[in-house]
Amino acid sequence: MRYAMKFGGTSVGNGDRIKKVAELIKRYYDAGNEIVVIVSAMAGITDMLQSVAESMTTEYAELNGVTKFVKQLGKQHFDAVYSAIEDEMIITDVISELEVRLEELKNVLSGIYHLGELTDRSHDYITSFGERLSAPIVSGALKSLKIQSVSLMGGEAGIITNSQHRAARPTEVTNRQVRERIVPLIDVGIIPVIMGFIAYDTHNIITTLGRGGSDYTAAIVGAASDADEIWIWTDVDGIMTADPKLVRDSKTLPEISYLEAMEISFFGAKVIHPKTIEPAISRGIPVRVKNTFNPDGQGTVIVHRVENNENIVKAVTTISDVSLVNISGAGMAGTIGIAAHVFSKLATAGVNIIMISQASSESNISILVEEAHLSSALTALHQLKSEFEENIIREITCDEDVSAIAVVGSGMAGNPGIAGRIFRSVGKIHVSITMISQGSSEYNISFVVRRNAAKNVVTALHDEFKLSEIN
């Protein structure tokens, strides 16, 4: 069997965990499997890099803060090296590699300080260091266990993207180049340890695939190398029927479809990144979510079609860091292209739209956006309002005290009465629904409620569809 295995930040959180990851990989390698490893940065490192980079452009920035940060970062990774690796020669090699990269990071942060400007290209370059520091340690830990290994940047592994920094997309050559560079290593028993999240553009400049991009990297590599399965190792037992922090008796789903997984991941379940499914679908490769701390657990397998689909609803998820924006005006009714103008303006402003609802009268459009994008959305919409004739768009309002709820399941398609059960359950606990949205696939019914009611709504729906009884 050939596996593409991705290990997240919690799995490489410190040296002891990296050592356990290496031992886990060895277990599968010794059983005769071919393995490609994809790693994220250590837990919290990418956020730290971004925060420090942004702070270098403020009036309070101090150059000695760069030295202090890099020294602290170095200690954290050096400690991991000494805990994860036992062979002294390998330790020396890995430390030397990390020192070169830390010096590189120090220089680029100092440059940001002197320029007082952080471009998207610089942002990608700086945030890439999390993976550039963790991958050599994981590879070194494998070498310490007498397994041949090499660490590679995403671009070195063949992942070539466009030049859209912070959210780059792979180009057509990626699949071929990954195959040409990775498969020969696997064939001779070498385990490539690939840095997730980061890639090269066509000019060999570092790009990133967006937050959560390490999962995406794993799927790209798995698809290109003809993996039998793509495994996402995380700190939970799989994809669950609800957030266990909200519902105590939530259960791990043993099997779900690609489309169900995409809906669940888009609506709050952070176990996998939504883009992870795309390359897997194209090749029909199962994606398995497993717990690093419970490796013998079944986990969740994501496949094209679930044969035993007795459960109408599979999961209830929620997103709380969202805001509701309403655009209204009697003049909107019958005005051709009003929706196109709204969405075009928001797209230009870089606003991610999560849900859309429009009244049949055409006099109101409601959109749900990420909370972080609210300010940009309002600015763009008020600008649009000023561009139209008077009274076409009369009012733009927002509500930040909301949460989105999504009820997901392929069994909902063509099954009458599901929406009625959902809304009756919400009504029984005396919660009002502000906005409703359903796609034509019928795999997902989404709606918006007050933020303080979200937990009760999720619990009520979890009970209504008996999700705690899923086996």
C-alpha cells in the first residue's frame, strides 16, 4: 500500500511528539508500505511568525525584538531536535540546517523593519519558515530510526502555483512534476518529508496555499503519486457528528462521502481543510482522518459513495466567527444585475461569502461573511450604494451577534420532511431563525441564529436525528 500521510501542528508540537510520529511512520514502513510524509509547522508557530512580521511595520517596532524572537524560536526547535533525535551526527546536521534558516528569517524580518512594509510576497516568505523548520526535524527523526529520508520544500517536491500570494493555486504542471520527483524516491525506499502549506510559483518564488494548506498539500501529493489512501493525522478520532465541546455524546463518523465531508469542513469542522477533497475526488482516493494519539482507532474514511447510508443526517456543525449583512431597497426589485454588482464588489474587496439568501421580491439580499471580512464588506457595499442611482440601495445593515448552523447528510437529498423536522426542533426550544439557505444538492440546510442560541440548537438537532446512535 502507498500512503500520503499528513501530520499537523499538534502532532509535531514538540520533540517527544515528533519522536512518536517517527515511530508511528516506521511502524507502517516496516510493514512493507510506501509512505510520503507531509508536515505542518509546530503548533502556533505560523501565527507567531505572522504576528511578528506584522508588528515590524508598526511605530512600536524594535529591531532587537527580531533577535529576541528568532532566538526564542531557535531554542524551541533545537529542544525538539535533541528530544526527537538520538544520533549525534544527525543532530549536528539538522541543527546546522536550522541555523541557516533562522539566520535567513532574522535577515528578512530586519528588512521588513527597515522598509516598514509587509507585502503579500513577504508574508508568504516569512510564514513559510514554520514548515521549513519542522520538516528537517521529522526527517532527522526518521533517519535516527535507520530509515532513509529527505526533507523537501513544496516547490522542490514539484508543487508549482500561480503567483497569488497567501492563497496560491497549483498549476497544470504540478501533478506531473510531483510524480516525477516523488515516486522515484518512494520506489527506492526513501521517505520524502514534504513541507506542507508552501510551494513555488513559476519564478521559483515561495507561495503559500492559504491557512490549512498542509492538508491540501497532502491531497495534491497523494493524488500525483497514486497513493492508495491519503491519511490526515490530527488530535481527534475523526470527523464527528457535532463539536464535542458543544455536544457531549457526539460520535465519530466511521464513513462519509466526499460531498458530505466538503459541506462539513466548509461549515465549521476544522478537522480537515475543504480543499483537501478536491484532488482526492479527481482520482477517487479515500481520505482517512486518524488520531495521532490513538493510532489504532478506526478514524473516519471519506469515500466517493457510502454504501450503507441509513443515517439521513450525518452531522450538525456551527460557525460563530461570522457576521450577517443585509442589503435592501425597493429599487432593487427588477434592477438587472444588482446581485452581480454586489458579489463582484465583494470579490474585489477580498470578502469570503459563506451564505447567500435573497427575498423573492428581490428587494433584499442577505449575505453571511467571515467576521474578519466585515469591515471590508461594509466599505465595499457603501461604495457600491453611492455608485447607483438614489434609492436603489436604501439601507445596508449588519449583525455581528450571529452563528451559522449547518445540517449535513447525503440522505437528506430527495427525502421529504427533513426541513420541517429541523425547523420544528429549533422552534421547540424557542429560537428564531434569521436567515435560511439550501443548495440544490440538498446535502446541506444552513441557517442563522443568535450566537448565544447556537449550542442549544446544535444539541436539539443532534438529539432530533439521533446522531449519538451512529455506529
